Amino acid sequence: CFAAQVLHFRPVVWEVERDEIETIELPLIAGDTSGAATAINNHGQVVGISGICDQAVGRHTAKHAVLWQNGSVTDIGDLGAPFWNTPTAINERGDVVGFAGTPGDPDGNILHAFIWTKDGGIRPLGELPGHVYSEASGINERRQVVVLSCDADFVDCRAYLWENGAMRDLN
């Protein structure tokens, strides 16, 4: 870890049985040392990140966007870069949204919203016209996704609704 950071992060879930809380550590991708759980649905499917100890929870700590279910971890893919692959939400169908780095940005500061489905894999959601940055933050059962889209200077940031491949500016 970097100098100020001493500890690795580990993803966990808590289960309650007969008034006792049990902490269960979730497995990481083989070779990874840090991770975090970021969302869970009512079926017990958990999404999060797996990677190496980096600047807290992010950048290279988010080398892999992952799905945990039935005690195993699955790498759900990326948009071409080994950093910032971060799921933010999972719906009851098991569809996942979040944001990921792109290979054209070596510093990892320009992120792009994504959706992952079991049948379709991971794919970018895009940005509003004139924007270069986006983050998906929520998804419902109809696969409607709410996304933040920003220009390069983060001066013009707007929300949009993504549905069936189409964006609708919410501002």
C-alpha cells in the first residue's frame, strides 16, 4: 500500500441468524489482495471490486468489476482498462451498472458508465453530446439506468435516463 495507507480492504457481507451477526468475507479474484462490496440485491447477489491495494477503494483496487453469488466470485469484465472497474448497483434480475476506466486515459480520470447483463455482457452506456465522462448509479427491474454525464472540465454535468439503448436528458 501507499505510505499513508496501511491496511488492505476486504469485501464482506453480514448475515443474521438467531439474533447473531456473522461476518462473511467474500473471495477475491486469484492474485488480488484488496476489494470491496458496493451493492447487494434481495437475492443475495453482491457486486463490487477486486484488485490490488492502491489509493483506498478505487483506481487499481478496482482492477476487476465482480459479482459474488453462491460463494463464488465472477469477473464481469471491463471497458478496456485495468482500473476503476466499479459496479454501483444491481437489480433483482442480476443486471449490474457502474463505471469503468478506458484505455485511452492512462491516468484513469475519465470514466464511462456501463451496464452488464448475464446474456449481453458488459457494454458502455455513453455520454450526452459534448460530454466525455459518465457514471451509472442505479438500475431498476425495467433496466432503466440513471447516469451522470459531464464535460471534460466537470462544469456541465447532467443526469440522463438510459433505456433500451436511448438516452433521455433529465435536466
